[in-house]
Amino acid sequence: MLRARKRSAAAIALLVSGAMLASGCSSSKSSSSSTKTTTDSGQQITLKVGLFGTFGFKEAGLYDQYMKLHPNIKIVEDSVEDEGQYYTSLQTHLSAGSGLDDIQGIEVGRIADVDQNLSSKFVDLNSLGAASLKSNFYPAKWSAATTSDGKVMALGTDYGPLAICYRTDLFKAAGLPTDSAGVSALWPDWNSYVQTGLKYKAKAPANQAWTDTAGGTFNAIVGQSANQYYDSSGKEIADTNPAVQNAWNIAMQLSTQGLTAKLSQFTPAWNQAFTTGSFATIACPAWMTGYIKSEAGAMTGDWGVAKIPGGTGDWGGSYLAIPKASKHQKEAYDLINWLTNPDQQKTMFTSQGHFPSSQTAAQDPSIASHTDPYFGDSPLGQIYAASAATIPQAVLGAKDGTIKDTFSKAITRVEAQGQAPQASWTKALSDIKAATSG
């Protein structure tokens, strides 16, 4: 899920209730079994889950399923739309040691900050049995939430393998292929993607841009590199990394050649644009497919999914962590263990589009064979599984989320406000230096 990706649709405040009967919590190997389990005490417990965006657990019916298995558990979800706002509030509550939920969502761009600077505020999940789960997860997903001294801070909910989502109706009108394989062949690399965009622009109406924003493309390209904003020594390298410079250059080509709709992602205008035909393509991590369906609505067959230029990359994905302030740490762990179990992760992909962070789940035939009529039966499972299998293990830094946000603002200054690319680049580097120094 962008989760600094902010990745959700509208803000959600969910109160999910279940029967208040004696029962209990799942074991560390719980699955989607319909067999009820019991605890010694049968104590009625409310677990509060603090999230940003739409994690999709409620929409997939997982909360209801868990509460049927554990009638003494009631789950209350508190979700805000803006991940940046959410994380700022979370930091404030962690500092105060109050106002925290039993479970807190962590975006991948923040997980290094948790590992390096906030580990004392969260439960080491090894103390609750998490070590036995390591083989379930992609190595990169597991290691990102593990501190240098071996503490496990969180369990991964989803991964962000990349594709391109596109409007089949707009492609057809512009004389471009509409089937997934034919579209994938248009752009083996990002320069080809830009050139295809210019061909599209020549035939499309002026109000139908090639892509939503160059910021999304920038994030996708950076997500294809192992070295992004930090090197393995922990040094911030945004100003010197060729991968970042290349991503910026492609983003500037899109911005300055009139190929973007000049939208800011995760805003009301952007949400509305999914239905109006304001753009034909979008950099599309797996979780974005669920977002598109929720925002575009009744447009089955008007969207398709194709391979990302370069074939792989990662953008987003999240984690669930347990603050030490929680009074129900074991019960919270049982819930996050169950939610990230391979069976539940398979459900999350086939119903919500959130690709498993569990390599065990990702290797299941039901994932590779998954298609979706909403996207014209594009081979979503094949495309996203192939992307996930070759994602480089990225070096994450404590300020990754801040740096992403800074570059997003810099790109907006160019494409929407007309600032010169070099001036915006220079300001971005200055802002990053100020945010990461000291």
C-alpha cells in the first residue's frame, strides 16, 4: 500500500464490532481456519488499530473473520487519509507515551526511522515469537523492519511491485495497442515510455494527458534501484546518485513536454481524474489497482495493466507494529500475525490488489494465475509476481519518506507552477540537506 507514498482513497473511521463471548487469540501459526480458539481468561478485549489510507483489511472482510474466530476480541480501526499527517501525529504520541493504538501502521519510507530512532518505543516482536515467521517473508521486506541488533519492529502487510496501469479506451482512440502484451512491448525502457507519450499526445485531445504526474514516474524509477537516497553506510546520497538523477531527468521530460495532467496525487482533483479521462497512464504499484477500482468505479474493461519499463521496481508497502504502550501486546501480536499470514495475504491480493509481502503467499499458484475483469483480464498475477521476484534489495534511510515528499513538491513546482527544472532541483537538494542534517 505509498505509501512517502500516501496511498489511500478517502479517510476511514471504522468501528467493527463482534460478539462479546469467551474465546481467545490465534497462535503464531494461525491461518484462515474456521475453527474457533479460546484463551484461558476469555477476557473481552478491544484492539485499536491505527492506520493511514486504506489497508483493505475491513474491505476484504478480515476483521469480521477474525472476530468470528475470536469472539472476545473487538477491533476498532482509526484511519486517516494523509500518511504524512499520520506519521507526524504518531511521532508526537510516541514521544508523549500516550494516545497510541495497540497496533500502528508504518509506511515503508518510515520503517528505517523506526529501526534507527524509535525502536525503544515499539515491542521487539521476537519476544512474541516472530523469529519463526522470517522464512514466510521476502528477505528485503523482513530485513527492512529488523534493527542492527536483530530486533523485529514490525510485520509486513504488502509489497509494492510495479506495473503501468492504462486506459484502454484512450489508447484505442489514439491508435495504440490495448492488450496487455501489446502495451508492454511499447516501452521496454523509460525513454520509450516518453516517446510513446509524445505519439499519444499528437493524437489525443488536449485535456487527456499521457500521465497523471511526473512525481509518480519519479518514484517508480527510483524504486528500481538498490541505492536510492542512502548508501549502505547510511550516508544520504540523493544529490549524487545517478539513479535519482535519471529519475529526475525522465520526470522533467514528462513535465516540460506537456505529458502530465499536472495533478498532485492523493488529492480530490486526482481522485476525480480517474473517471474523467484526464490521463491515460499511471505508474501502478500493486496496491494502486485497488485504489483505481475504488475511485474510478463502474469502468470495468476501460483499464488495463502492463509491465513497467525495466520490468521491476518497488513503490510502497507497509508494516504493522506494536507500541510498548499497548496494554494488549500478545493479543495485538496474534492479530498482526494472522493478518500477515500467507492465507490472508493471498486474499488481500485477489480481493484488494495488495501484493503479498510473504514470499510463501506470492509463490502460490493462485497469485500467478490471478486476473481481474475490471482490468480487462490483464494478467495481474504474472506481471506483479515477475516484478516482485526481481526487486533489488534497497538501502533504506531514516528520512526516506521526507526525501520522497521533497522531490514530489519539487516536481510539482515544475509541472504545475512553471519553475525551471534546475532551480527546482537545487531547491530540493537544499531542502533535503536541511531536513536530514543534524
